Amino acid sequence: MLGQALVRTLEARHEVLALGRDRLDVTQPLEVERAVAEARPDWIVHAAAFTGVDAAEAQPEEAFRANAWGSRNVAAAARRQGCAVLYYSTDYVFDGRRRAPYREWDEPAPLNTYGASKLSGEREVRSLCPAHLVVRTSWLFGPGGDHFPGKILERAARGDRLRVIDDQIGCPTLTDDLAAASLELIEIDARGTYHVTNAGSCSWYELARAVLELAGSETAVEGVPSSEYPTPARRPAYSVLDQCCLLWSGVGPLRPWQEALEAFTRGRDV
């Protein structure tokens, strides 16, 4: 989903070579080395990842193989070729125990395997490639993928009873908006760690209500605590990302998540 948004956005102003998993396996170092040497890019935009949060609890080796080892291979090849790397990470590197937005300098403490594997990927990129840009984001939705707004509307269309968690708070982010901000960061040759989400925050319950309202659905939705929906992976209760670096760089802020959600639902089938 993010990869498609990146290709649409980046190729409007730059030459882009888009390699899906059928053309490049980032867990194979020789494949990565060969691909980077042949392409000789200025930037590698590294969006490949194991993203199944609950699945990672059952498959930790696979999660770390993709998110940490794969990122090591990409960063090492980038360093040898002399190019920069943009690596995407997640709000789930934080434990959610505070009630103030997390800044880029706050100490990570992931609660689950997925967050730990993505944090390991961050560390590999930072240590192996001096020309690195780490972008943490959260709660992605957009065209061409599986996302929460789409699931809510599918369940509403089936007439399901909707009970949605109301005690996890985060920042919904439209992939097209994230891709546009990524392009700006690349073009100013940004380095270091940035938090990039749409402005504002909400609970999953509040997001579900907004989706249904925009769709004109009269389906009722009930807010419930996380304890009523136990999952294999623990989620942070509060994972709002402060975007001070993005603002100070002159790139942000992104539009509010409500505006992004409305633009997406009005313009496309969710």
C-alpha cells in the first residue's frame, strides 16, 4: 500500500526503479548488493517489511529476518554504493505508557515483536549507513491495500455488530500524504529520524465513527476496552507521534487526519 503511493508520488519528479518482492528479496544480501550496484541510485526508499503485528508473535524469526536482517542488507549495500537510505518505521517502537506525544529523541521500548523488529531495523540502518533517514509513521490507510477504514465499511455492509477499541490512541495517516512528505524530505536531503503522520490523534473507535459518518452509514458502533479483544501482540495504549523535526525542517505539518480521510473516502472506494 505504501509502496504504491511512493511510486505514484516519486516518479512524478524523479526516475524510479520499483522492485517488488518478486524482483528482489531483501533478506538475500547478494541479491540486494547486485540490485543496488546495477541501479546506482541516489536514494534507496526501503519500504519492504513484515507488517503483520499479531503474526509476528507467532513468527518472530521471520519478522526479524525481514525487518532487521533485510534492513541490514539494504543499509550495507547503500553504504558501499555511496547512496542514502530512507527507512520506514512505526509508532509501535514505543510502549505507550506516557500521555504526551512521543518525540524523535524519546527512548523506544516496544511491547511486541513487530515493534522490536522494526526498532532493530532502525538500528541497523543508522549504524551501517551514515546517509540515513528514518521515518516513523502510524495507522496507515490508502488505496491499494488492506486498512482499518475499509474493514469497518466491509463489516457495516454485512450488517455486523461493530464494537471497536476506544482505549488505544494514535495518528491515522494517509499513504499519499506520507509519500508526499517523504518526497519533500528527500529533496531537502534530510538526515536522522522524523515522525510523519497526519495531524491530530484519535482512538480506533473515533476513527470508525468518522469513517461511517463520511460513508453516510447509520450502522451503530460501540466503544469497548482493549481487554475485550485480547490479541497475540500487545499494543501501546498511546502512540501519538510528535512531529517537531518535520515542522522545524519546514516540511510539515501534514493536514489533519479527518481531512485526509474525507479526501480519500470521497475520491475512491475505501
